[in-house]
Amino acid sequence: MKKGIHPKYYKNAKVHCACGNTFTVGSTKEYMEIEVCSKCHPLYTGKEKVIDTMGRVEKFKQRLAKKEKLLAKSKEKKKEKKEKKEKASKKE
């Protein structure tokens, strides 16, 4: 390794999470502040956190419900049309 071109490596760098968890890792920075760690990340904890910004979740759910409603109506119309065709063909 060339001398003077690599950053200093800290074997016991301290990491502080927003949830309050503190642990040590090896890093080129001596101290780090992070927002999410393994103690508070939903993937590791199994707890789902939904961060709703300006009602986006509700808007999405409304759009989804509207779409499902339209699909149900469309299926009904197709069924009625098919029944009419069958009745017409039986009369002939």
C-alpha cells in the first residue's frame, strides 16, 4: 500500500441512530449519526411504519377502490351482454 493516499481507518467508530441505539463499527469516519438502524428498521423489527405525506396513502387507496369498482361494473356489463346474445340466439 502506498503511504499517505488512504484515509485513516477507525476500528471502533461510534454510530448513533435517531432511535437512540449506539454501536461501534470499523469506518473511515470516527463518529456517524444515522436515521435508521437494525433495531428500528421495519425489515428487521417486523413492524410496518407507514409515513403518510400529505394524505398520499389515502389518495392511493381511493384510486385503487375506484379502479376495482369500475372493473366490477365492466364485468357486469359483459355478463349482461353475453346473456342478451344467448337469449337472441335461442329465439332464432
